Amino acid sequence: MAETIEPGVLQQEVQKPRAKLRVMDIIIFTVVLAVIAVLAFTLISKLSLRHDVASAKVVASKTISDLQKRDGAAARTLGDKDFQSKNSSADLTALFKKIERATLKQPSVDRQTYYKDKQGKIVFFIYRYDTLKVPFFVRVGVSQENGTWLLSSITGNADETKLIVN
């Protein structure tokens, strides 16, 4: 027989019992959240690092271009205050002419090193020239100052190990 509902009487719904959160569920949820947070932080750091290196490489590439043009004045304008105080345009041009034979061809980036500490960020690029029988290496140091990447050092040597910064 069909059940009838009288007017004015509320029908109560049958409530299902709630699943209780167990300690293990909370621990698993917390671990998953922590892993997601670490992965997100790592991804953001890698993207930031890639952007920093790309920005620093622009200055390093301009420096190498100026070196190949034997234009010490242009290279000096890329430098930070300390670099400019230690290197005159004439000195840089003379240095670039001194290594002209070894740096006639376009170089390749042999190594890059990125540092970040309290004092700021710096990227070292080591370029390899294969013009002569013995390769010649040029290390360009580019540091960030007030959000701008500036040339901080340029050094050359036939022995790459003397240019590696640890």
C-alpha cells in the first residue's frame, strides 16, 4: 500500500553517516600539499634563473661583440662603476687588439656559472675561441646592480681552468 504524507508533517531525510577524518588521511594530505609547494617553488626558481641568465647573456654577448670589433669604449659603457674605474677605453681597446689573432672567429659559450648571495647576482660566461690550434678562452662576468645587468669583469687565457670560478 502506498504511503501518504499528511499536510503539515515534514518528511525527515535519512542522513548518511559522515566519514571521519583519520590521522593518516590528514598526514597524507599534508605530505601531498608539501610536495606540491616544493615543486611550485622549484619551478618558479628555475624560471627566474632562466630569465636572469638570459638577461645577463645579452650584456655578455654585447661585450664579446665589442671585443671582436676592438671597441673598448663601447665595452666600457656596459660596465659597472667599479669596472669603469679600473678600465679606461684605451686600455680595453689595447687589450682587445692584443688578443685579436685568437678572437677572430665567432666564439661558442663553453660554460656558464650563476651565483646568488646577499651581495647580489652574478653570472660568468666562458667563451671558447677555436681560431688558433690551441683554443683561447674569455670569461665575461656580468652582475646585477639595481635590477640592471652590467659588465663586472673580462678576462682571457689559453688555460680554461684559470678562468673557472668556483
